[in-house]
Amino acid sequence: MKEMKKKDKKIVPELASGLRDYLPGDMIPRQGMFDIIRKVFERFGFVPLGTPALEIESILTGGDPSFRMNIFKTNVRMGYDKLSLRFDLTVPLARVIAQYQNDIKKPFKRYQVGPVWRAEKPQAGRYREFFQFDADIVGSSSMMADAEIIAIMYATMIALGVENFKVRVNNRKILNGLAEYAGYSSEKNIDVLRIIDKLDKQGWSAVREELMSTTIAEGEERGGPGLSSQEVDSIKGFLDLRGNTQEEILSEVLKLMRSSPSAKEGIEELSEVLRNVRALGVPDDAWMIDLSVARGLGYYTGPVFETTLLDLPEYGSVFSGGRYDDLVERFSNLSVPATGASVGVDRLFAALEKLGRLKKKKSIAQVMVLNFDSSAEQYVQEIAFILRSANIPTEVYLGNEKKLRDQLGFAKTSEVPVVIIAGGDEAEKGIVQVKDMRKGKQETIDKSKILDIINSVLSR
């Protein structure tokens, strides 16, 4: 008896923290987002690439013993190294470029979509598993490439129907000159930039406190840089620089940091980006130079980008990236310039969901053919074949309900716009009844006219 009870014990069907299921009502608009993004990327001439979810751990960490990101590791080994789940799609791209250097013609414009994993504390719109949709240009050092990434970010947001957003742009070369300007050791710059990157989420008070601290903050593996109050005030002065135009901001930065060769180079690059972005038709009110944009990952070397939703700033960046000219050199002697950006699909989906901008759908089918008369089963399937052959998404009712009224109720609940009613009488006469579920109108037509009538009803 005890053994029987043990066997009967059920596992609780629950989802792990930081993960999310997408039921059809969510998955349909989500896949619609994928389709829209893909079309925009292909319109800019990008081609698809696929890489495995698992990578050799040292590939992901760059062999850096102080690698800070929390990644999902496995117990599976490849030689002396373990396999881990990728935390982004950029590092695998760099590995591919190095591994297939003779097979990939450059410049290489690639897009890729897939899940990535980070073992971080879940937050609003931030999950442990999430999809990214990347666009990268590999093999071009021209600032035209960076401008094109900004243009594709703008075009993607517009195509998704997002209105109130801003693409914020900075340059890591300017930030690299921050140590010289503020008077702290350049060795602390990695931690300074990591903390500045939290400004949008935590505010200046928390950032100031962490910059002056040497203790390890919650969720971090390294302590703060322990800057003096004077050094922190200098950083604040830099971050507070403003101007009425993009050119004025760059002019103010040049006045402040003209003694830094790195900063001057970054300013020149952003000036070039500015000219090219305008030539690509991106309006000035859709993007801005923002000196607080740092990007937390250490591999960025030039312009960096972040897109934020102005109505939901707490969600952080939903489309971000930058230039990473040295990343491929991790894996070979090749020096390959690269730039790109990534849509955080799940975060953007969650944000649009909260803003009420997503149109939920319960079904993909445009037509449901009811199946309530066993004598007409073949006729029903013939009708479905005709519609599907014309690329009209069509579902045949396959449930257990046999009453016409119940099947109509199912179609209404599924929000299918058109229903076809065809029983034995209709099959014998070669006719069907077409019901517009949105207007409640129903008409009887000859089977030969079904495509014309269905297309007419769907276009209303």
C-alpha cells in the first residue's frame, strides 16, 4: 500500500523563478514580433546565422579568471573544459568569424535570433532565459557601419509600432578618458563603467555610494573602486553635460576632455556617426548623445547604443549594443572590427504588454470548417484543402462536440473570424454556408465560389 501511494505522488507542475511560458495568446504576437524584426534586418541586407546554445566555457569567459557574469554551467566536459549555456549571441559570432575565417566574406552582415541564459536575479522584464535578436556588421571599421546599426534600431522600433522611445549613443573611448579627467587610476575604469551603467536603474545616489565604496554590492562579484568624493564629483560633472543640439554636447565634452587622446578620438567618431545617421534619415528627436551610456560588458571599444522606452524607463534598454573591434582577437591573430546591436525580445514584449500595445490573438486560423455530420467528413476536408492551397490559414474542428451549436461556440471563443458550415445536405448539393463571426452575417454559396467569398469577408 505504501508503495502504491509513493507511485501516485505527483510532481508539482511549476515554473522555475526567472523563466516564462508563452501560451498561444502570447506566442502569436511574439512570433509576429520576430517576423517584423526579421523583415527589417533583411531589408538592410543582413543574412541569417545559427550557432549552438552550448559553448565551451572558456570561449564565453575569454579565459578571464575574473570573469564577472553569472552564467549557467553544465557538468558536461569537452576535454579539460566544461560546456556552458551562451549568455549572448555576440561572443559565439566572434568565435564563428575566427573559426571560419576562410569561408566568410567580409564585411559580413549577419542576424541571429535565439535564446540566451544568465544566472541573474529576475527583475521586471528581465528573465534568466530570454531571446535576443541580433544584427552585426563584421569587418568594417567605418563609422557608416555604426550609423547603420542606429538606423536599423530606429527602423525596427518604428516597424514594431513603438512610438515613445529614444536611441541613446555614447563612445567607450570617451569613457576611457574619464580616468584621466577625473584623476583616478585607469585600472579602476572597468568597475567605474560597470557602476555608471546602473545609473538609469538605481539613480545617482546609489551610483555615487557604490563608486566610493570598496565593498561588494549585492549581485556583484567585485567591490567598488573606492573613489574619493572629489573624483566622484568630477564624474558627475561629466555625466551632467548637456547641449541644445548633438553638436553642442560634443563641443562641451571636447572642452572638458581635450587633454585625453582617447576621448578626442571618441568625439571625432561620434561626429562622423552624427553625419551618417542624419544621411540615413533618422530624425534627431529619435536619438541622442548620452554620456551616461556605458554598457556593462567589457568587450566594447567604440560607439555604444541603448534604446529605452520613455514610458517605462524602469525596464532599461530593450535594444542595445556597440562596437567591439577586439573580440575576434580572443580566438585568433585576426584583427576584425565589428559593431552590432541586440533586441531583448522578451523584455520588449513584457514592456509592450504592460503598455497595452500588444494585440493578443487566440488563434492563427482565419477560417474554421465545422465538422458536425459524419456523412460530410470528406467534404469538410476537401473544403479545408481548397482554402489551405490558397494560403488561407484554416482549421477543421476535431473535438468531441458533435452539436453545431457547441462547435460554433468553440469557434467564437477561439476568435476565428470566419466559419464554414457544411453537413450532409450541403455536401450533396455542392454548397457551403459561410458565417462572418464578427458581423454575425451568414450566406449560402456554391463551393466553386468559396475562395472569392472568403477573401471578400476577410478583407472587410
